Amino acid sequence: MPVFYETEVTSRLMLGTAQYPSPAILADAFRRSGAGIATVSVRREAGGERAGQAFWEMIRALGVHVLPNTAGCHSVREAVTTAQMARELFETNWIKLEVIGHADTLQPDPFGLVEAARILTDEGFEVFPYCTEDLVLCERLVAAGCRVLMPWGAPIGTGLGLNNIYGLRSLRAHFPDLPLVIDAGLGLPSQAAHAMELGYDAVLLNTAVARAGDPAAMAEGFARALEAGRLAFEADPMEPRDMAAPSTPVFGRAKL
Amino acid sequence: MKITVNGTARETAAPTLAALLIEMDLGMAKVATALNEGFVPAPQRAATPLADGDRVEIVAPRQGG
């Protein structure tokens, strides 16, 4: 199982906590999938409501690792301050670092991402950067102190799957020992299985599960796909070829 | 004095960030704070004075992806 900053997790599934029809369905999705990490966020607290406290108690009851994010941050300063607030609230050095560079695609801002990653690493954070599959960017993130990389499969919430297989394969080849997580863009379990077949260590999902008609069943479907894809990767798949090759022996065929 | 809390204008007499939280019934709440875009750790709130025009952010755990 993957190890993130010296912490071994029990599952290859990281699951978001937003957009579920109810807290009970969210909890059921975690239970049925066995997801080992829950992503969470921080948002403004209106006076006296204490919605944050109730949510926090529900997440703690799941008994999983918590990965706070800096979702929605568009500048280094926003992301750093949000990370600092999240560390205090969730009592963890883990941070899923998002520095958004484009409003339509929610594409990471690679320049801001590297700068924020360096600042946070220096402050003792363990950074999980939401990045693109750009090899040079990923090298800079590693140089900035990141020991996990989380390239997108496709833009957040699109369900388009793995848009750049070559880029993702290339990344895996260049960082053979670094935990790599597909973060964002997955819509179906088959896409998660594909990520495993490429040798990725985990996937992070939210919309694909939360917006399914039956979120808990979809979460379980993803968990099974991850298991199947990982088994395939470890089994050393055959090489594809262009020409047909009969699987039944030719020798000994009757002459008729 | 007039400050902005979570994007909304607010009139307050609270001398410190800690006093503002108590005034808002968030004294014991699970929240984190920022003043003028900079993080203020919980132990420092009582020693963080507020001034006219300050921008305060108060956040709590929420659902996220």
C-alpha cells in the first residue's frame, strides 16, 4: 500500500467529502469502499452555527486520515494562509496544495504552485501538490520538497478520465519511487483501473462518487477497479502488438 | 470601529481578535483566523489588537474534494 510522508495508508482510494446527498451516504461511501484518506476544506464560519464542529466530528468518526485542501485559492498568499489555518484546524501537516491558475479549466498555476510548495515545505508542511502532468513542473515540485505528486487526469469535475496517457506514463517512468496520485477528472472505475495499470499508487475522487445515483455503490466500484488494476500492474502485462498471433497451437492441426 | 469580518462590514468595540470571537459567540468554536490576509494562530489571538479597517477571516472545517 502507498506510503505518504512515512505514513502507510490502507487503501489506494482517497475520497473527497463534498457534494454527497447526505452525511449518512458519505459515511456509507467510505465504509463500502474502504477509502483510507478523506479530503476536507476550510470555509467561512457564520456566527454561532458551529457547522464546522459537527462536520469535524463526523469526519473523525470515519477513522481515516484527513487531507485538508486549499481549494479555490488563486494566489500563493491565499494558499499559504489557507494551509496554515487548515493545519491548526485539522491538526495535521498534510496539505493538498491547490493554486488555481485558470477559472474555466481549474488548471493549476504551475509558477504559484512551486512557490507555495517551497514556502509550506519550509514551514514543516507535507505537501500533496495538485499539479499537471508536466514533467518539468513535477521536477521543480520535487526540488521544492514535495515527496508526493498529484497530477490531474482531466479538469476537476469533468469525469473525462486520463487525458494524457503518454504524459502520465512518462511521469511514472521518471519518478519510479515517488508516490503518484491521479487527482481530479476521473468519472468511471475503468479509468481508475487504467491509472493503476500505468503504475500509479492511488487516485483521488470526489464528484464521480458523490454525484453518482448511488454514491456508496460507485465508491465500492472504484475500490474494486483499483484492486483489479493494481493486480494487473503487478502481474506484468503482455506487450501489445500489431499483428495477430494465434493463441491455439498451430502445430498438430488436422489436415482436412 | 468598523472592520470587515468574512467579507461583511461589522461595527465592533472588541479590542483584540480573541475578544471579537467571544463577541460573535465563537469563543470556544473550532475555528481558525486570519487578519489582513495573514494567519493568526489561536494562542496569539488575545495579543492581536484590532484596528479600524481590519479584515478578519474566520474559517471552520468543511466538506472538500
